[in-house]
Amino acid sequence: MSGRTTASAPRRRAGESEVDRLVTAVLTASRVLVGVSAASLADTEDSLTLTQFRTLVVLDSRGATNLNGLADGLGVNASTAMRMIDKLLAAGLVTRHDNPDNRREVVIDLSAAGRKLTRQVMDKRRAAISRIVRSMPSTQREDLVRALTAFADAAGEPHASDPVAVIGW
């Protein structure tokens, strides 16, 4: 997060289309958000990767699920999700138990420690993003809400009322 405070959009370069400008703006904003995400994890006692934390957030937003449901939520195959769960189990951040309705299926959920850690990290992210938003001109905040909502809609991201899910992984 640089010290650049200009509120105006970058000037259009010769031959640059509106889509190119939008892509550049989104990529720039994504660097900020990835930086906020990484910083929010840096102070955790557990050394989690962004991908491991994303797994915790998916479990937090979806609740207990089977391995295929988790893999689907993460956009990975089941074996990749299983390796992730094994690491998170070893750290005590998730639980795994047989589904009482289908003994061939395993149910994965956050442990109390995993839920607490997820909330702490998301609270840090929310505070960091809040500081950034507060530094924006108030006249541009509603435009940002509309633009980000349209962006999420175009990507097929479901709307959520839970603060953890709203911010994302």
C-alpha cells in the first residue's frame, strides 16, 4: 500500500481500451487486497498459507461438508483438498468425522481453534480495508460499492450477509 493518494483515475494511454484500463485497475486493487490478506496472516501464531486460510474461510462460510463439497468450494480436486485437510488437522484447525447418515462419507468442519483463528484474521482484514476505504474521498465510496458488486456478480460470486464471507478468503 503505497503512499500514492491521488483520487483520479490514471490517464488513458494511446491504444488502451476501456477494458484494458479496467483490468489494470482491478489488478492494481488486487495487489492491495493480497497485501492486506498476507499481512493479516503474518501475525498469526500458526504459520498458514493463503491457500490454507482460504480453506478455513470456505469451511466457515459453508459449514460442515464432505470432501467433495469442500473441493468444489475451493475449485480443486478431492486429493488436493485432502492434503490441505491433513495439514489443517495436524494443526488442530479442522475436525474430520464419519457422517452419521452415511458411514462411507467423512464430514469436515472447523474446530473451535480454527473458527477463532478465522475470525481473528478476518477482523484484521476488515480493519485494514476499513482504513483504506476511510482514506478514499467519501464521494467515491458508493461508486466503489456499485463497481465491486457488479464485478462480483459478473464473476458469479454469491452475495453473503456473514462478514467473514463478505470479505472473502
